[in-house]
Amino acid sequence: MLNKLSFKAQITWLATGLILLTIVVLTANYFIKTAHYIEQQVQKQMQVAGNVLQQTILQQEQVLSTSASVLAADFGFKQAVATRDQGTIESALLNHGKRINADLIMLTDLDGESVAISTNGRELPEDLTPYVGQLPLRAGYAQILSIENNVYQVIVVPVKAPRIIAYAYIGFMFDKRALEQLKEVSSVDVTLVSDGVIVESSFAASSADMLLANNASTSPFELLLSDDEFFHQREPFANSNEVVAILSAPLNEIHRDFNQLIYATFLGALVVLLIAVGLSGWLSRSITMPLKSLLRLTKEITDGNLQVPEPRQALPREFKALYSGFSTMGHAIENRESKIKYQAERDLLTGLFNRPKFLEELDCYLKENLYVALVNVNVKGFKGLNDTIGVANGDKLLVEIAARLSVFCDKGDVEQPIITSRTSGDDFLLAIPIKNLDHLSVLCSLLRAELERPFWLEEINLLLSFYYGIANSQEDGKDAEKLVRRVTMAASMAVTEQVVMRHYKQGEDEAYLLKLRLIEELKQALEARESPLFLNYQPKLNLQTGEVDKLEALIRWVNKEGEFVNPEMFVGLAEKSGLIVTLTQWVIRRVIMQVAQWNEQGYHFNVSINLSAQDIQATGFVGYLLDTVGEFSVSAKQIILELTERDIADNEALIISRLSHLKSLGFEVSVDDYGIGQSSLAKLKTLPVDELKIDKCFILNLDKCAEDQDIVSSTVELGHKLGLRVVAEGVETEQSLALLKSYKCDYAQGYYLSRPLKPEQLIQWYSDYEKTS
Ligand code: C2E
Ligand code: CA
Ligand code: CA
């Protein structure tokens, strides 16, 4: 719950809560204290009232006692009593009573027989003796007497003459007026109750009835909380067993005062609370405001706005320190970020853009619809140069080239900046916003003039040559990736074609992409279980014996589209993409399996396998070959390995040593496509080979071309002199075959005999051939 509240709300709630708690505790405490005080006041009032009541009774007793003594001592009265002079007694009693305002005055003889009664005009029962009889006769002390719902304070005195001859009674009645007088003095209502019945009260009659219904023993403290109008307390009334006084202190005023006090307190508390809420709001704001500004700051930093602004308001010291900490952090991040950005976008050697950044920038230009020319600059023979002058010097040259490109950018008359980058080793890419192709050629001349000046490397003068590939956004595409691919292609074409400047030509890219697709497909074909690759076998005829005892294995591929792919083409692709080693292993295994199968069937052919320069140089090649012939129990002698002159020249020393090794293991080696390469016959002498295959270009028209006839016949002769077997491939006519026979050529291969065939077809063909020959 707390987590859901904002920090500000938490502070406000906390402060308000604390203040509220303080107010409640203080108010409760005040309330209790006040209640106690009031309780004490009420108790005191009751005590005073009680005292007043007792005092009044005492005073009246005094008056009664004095008056009774006077009456008892009156000589005339005594005489009247002694003589039982009724008239005198009555008038004496009456006079006496009137003097002190007594409510009851009476005389009884010793038998308790009442002699005379005066009641101050009040109605009294005829015979009071039964009531009077209740009195303990204690002369000089007043007694409480309850007569027919009236309470009297009565005193008895014996009338002596000189012995006791009668008793005189004098009493006051506690009527409403008397109680009201008491109330006036004590401010407390007085009610007299006898045997649970209200006898007299200073209350109006209805209020007095309610009084009996109430529990008179409730504490004043409880009464404060209730809405009772009075607090009642029982008091003994003189020494009466029967009659008690109930003192009732009024509570309205106290209630009113108390309520006013409580209201005032609550009002005060409310005011304090409001102030507290306001203050705590202000406090929390003044705490959260700096936090908010820090929060804003972190958000800015998160959004990448690392330039931290000055705080908008004055902040407390701790926050100021924190703020400046953030600010420092922002700067640090910014520095690091710009460093990272630089490293991510730049070529660290030259400081030029790298390839991804170049593409990004180029993309912007293309999106702006600028006419952009791309120039790919490549240093001629840089690899060799690097080997000669050392990598450090090579790097210096690259840095110098980058510097010259920058000079060119400054000099070039262009409307938008030229984008320069180093995309790989010695490859530089420029994106030049041009007006038209003439403008481009002017800029190209400027570029060449800048780059093709001599370079100085520690006082050595170096003249570098460059290849330039060129493409432009109007003819060659508006896609950055594509444009870069095309200009790179143009540059590599320039290298292959040995021209300085080469523009991209329409369609080259598509052919390139097709090649890429084919390479991918070939890779899958080599891995597939049901391979779309297969082998054809073309027979070689032994011209001396007329037997077909050798074959050449030639690979075939029907691609996904069901098209037959030219083997020369995909073999070339495999060579360029590094797939050739796998492909050759595939061929070797298939051929050896086939030879093993034929051997089993009783057909014993020696089969040629075509190799590439990479195959023979690959480590593990000889091992693979040996393992495979071993696995299928095929003799090494049945396998002939064909290599072209060019393949041998690739890494002559290594290849010659490998070939010698292979020969020593029993494999035969054949020089394929002989005659079109540069190697001389003298070279052949040093090669560890068994066979010479004259290239088909000399054979195809042998029957018609005298020149070819000379070349072929002399080649056969020389080959024989070097101890080699000579094979002619591309024999298409009977006449050519006859000529070759006449030259003593050893073997003939060509369409005249048979096209390359699938294994089953070849066996069929072979059987037919055997039959006819
Ligand atoms: P190659 O090694 O010179 O193979 C001989 C080529 O001449 C074969 O073409 C064959 O079909 C063709 N040929 C044979 N007799 C005649 C004829 O009388 N007239 C004409 N016009 N052509 C004839 P193919 O099969 O198209 O192979 C082309 C090239 O592909 C091969 O030239 C070889 O360099 C390469 N190649 C084929 N199979 C393999 C292989 O398994 N491995 C490697 N590395 N290269 C292979
Ligand atoms: Ca061949
Ligand atoms: Ca050939």
C-alpha cells in the first residue's frame, strides 16, 4: 500500500498522521482531565449541599429545642397542664407555635394520650399518637417523623411539675417551600423520599417522578458523557431510618460549558490540523521538488540529453551535490558515448567512416534523391607491397591515402560533402554528389591526380597504381547496399580485366547474385542424402589394343529448377567459394564405390578423377584418398588423377611433392588440357606424371586442320620420348581417330566413341562395344 503512494503523499500522510495523533491524545487527555475536574466540582457542590442540609436541620433543632424548653418551663402552661385546662393549653401551644412558626405542636399525657394539637392550620390525622409513638423519646434532640406523606422535624420535651406530667412536641414540616429555601442556599434540588416514595421535592412534580426512575448512583464522570440533566446523590436525612434526602445537582450548565469546551478544542484541533496538512504538504513538496528535478535529470540522461542544464530552482545542499554528481556522470557518459560512437563508426587506422556508417550516410543521400556517384578505390598489388615494405609502412601508406582523399574532398567542387570510407584492407569507398556524368569525370581526374602523385616513405619514393570501380545512383540503383555491391563488383572487374577504371555494367549484379544462389544450392546439394549431383563416365579407347579399359568421371548437377548446370561453371564457383575440396571428396568416394562395384561385377576400369589445385594442396587429401580406396578395397592403380598445367603451376613445389607421394602410393597422375597453358615440354620432364592429355581444342578439328595435325603428332612423339602415355580428348570423327592411331597416340576419348554416360548406360554401351569389336 505504502509503495503505491508517491513519496510526497507518504510524507504528507506521515506528518498529518502524527499531528492528528498528537491532537487526539491531547484532546483525550484534556477531556479526561476536565471531566475529573468537573466531577470534583460536582462532588464538592454535593458536599456543600449536604452540609447545608445538615446545618439547616441542626439550626431548626436548636430553634425547636429552645422553644420547647421555654414552653416546658412556662409556669402558666405547666399549671394549665396540671389542671388539664384544655382551653389554656391549646392557646398556649398555639401562641408558642406561632412564635417560632412551627408546623406542629402537641401535648400528650404520660399514657401517650394526646391532649392538644396545633398544626398551624394544616390538616393532620385526628390521632397522631401512633406516629408520635414511633419517636424515641430523647429530650433535647430532634427526630424525623413521617406523617401521611409529610416529613416533620420534631422535638419532645417533658413538662415537669416537678415530676413529669406530660410531653410537649414541637416540629417543623419540610414542605416544598422549605426545600426551595434549601435549594436557594445550596444550588441543589432536594427531594425527600420515604420508603421509596417521594414525600416532598424542590422539583416540579413531574421532574421529581423522573428522579425515581433514574439510577442515582451513576458517577458524575459518566453523567458528563450522558445527556442526563442532573446528578443525584443520596444523603441521610438527620438520623431518620425511613427518610432519605436526594440531592440533585443540575448538569445542564456543566454540560453546556463542557460541550463548549469540547467544541472549542475540536475547532482548535481542526485549525491545527488544517495548518498541519498545509505545512506537511509544503514540507513534502520542498523535499520532493528537488527529487523531481533529479528525476527529470535522469530522464534527460536516459533520453540521451547528456548536456545537463543548471537546476531550475535553488536546491538544498545535499541535492545540489547529487545534481552535480549526475551532471558529472552525464559528461562522463557523453565522452564515453562519443568515443564509442567514434569507434563504432570509424576505421580506426585512417579515421574515415567504416562500411556500416558509410552505408548509413549514403542511404541518407539516396533518400534525399541526390545524384550520387560511388567510387571504389583499390590499391594495385597492395598485398605484395605490404609483404615487401612491412605492415607498419603499409599502414602509413593507407593513412596517407586517406589524407589525400580528404584533400580531394576539400578541393572537389560539390554541393554536398563527399563521404569517404575505408571498407577493408586497401579498399576505399567514396560517395560523391554529382551534377552529371561530365562532372563525375572531372572529379575522377582530380581524384586520380591527388592519389597518383608519388608517396614518400622515409625518403623512398613510391608510385602507387589504383583500380577504380564506378557506379552511380541514376543508372545503377537507389539502394545503398546494392550500389555498394555494384561498385565493388566494378572494382574487382577492373582488377580481373586489368583496366584502371571500370564502370559497373547492367546485369553483372544479377549474374553475381545467381552465382551466390548457386553456391548456396551447391552447398546443400553436397550435404543432401538424395543428392542432385551424380557422375557420368566417358570411355577412353586404347588405340593399340582396341579395348576400352579407362574412363573419365565427370560430374553432373540438375539444380532445383530442374536445369542442368554447366559443370565448368559450378566447378569454377566451387573453387572460388572454397567448396571444391568437399566436392572433390564427394566425387572421389562415389568413383571409388563405383569402381569397387564394377570390379565385383567383373568390369575392370581405370577411372580418371579431375582435381583442382586446392584439392591437392589441402592437408588430409592424400589421407582421404588412401582411406577411401582402403575402405572399398580398390587398388590405387585403378585411380588416375587429372590436373591441369595451371593447377600445377599454382604452388609448384608443394604440388610436385604431393604428386610424387601419390605416385609412390600407386596412383597415376595425368596432365589435363595440355597445350593451352604456358608450360614447356622441358617442364614436363621434371613433373611426376604418367599421362598427357592433349587439350580438345587441338583435336576437335584435327581431321581438317593441318596445323593441329602437326602439333598433335609432335606432341605425341615428344610425350612418348618423356615416357608418358598420351591421350587425345575431343575426338569427334572417325578420321580424327584414324589420324591419332597413325600418330601412335595411346588413347582416344570423345563423342565419336561415346558421350559421358551414367554407370548403367556405360555398361550397356561397353557390352555393345565389346560385341561389335
Ligand atoms: P575436362 O576435364 O577437360 O573434361 C572433358 C570435357 O570435354 C567434358 O566436358 C566432356 O564432356 C567434354 N568432351 C569429351 N569428349 C568431347 C567431344 O568429342 N567433343 C566435345 N565438344 N567435348 C567433349 P564436361 O563434362 O562439360 O566437363 C567440363 C569440365 O568440367 C571438365 O573438363 C573439367 O574441367 C570439369 N569437371 C567435370 N567434372 C569434374 C569433376 O568431377 N571435378 C572437377 N574438379 N572438375 C570437373
Ligand atoms: Ca579431365
Ligand atoms: Ca580436358
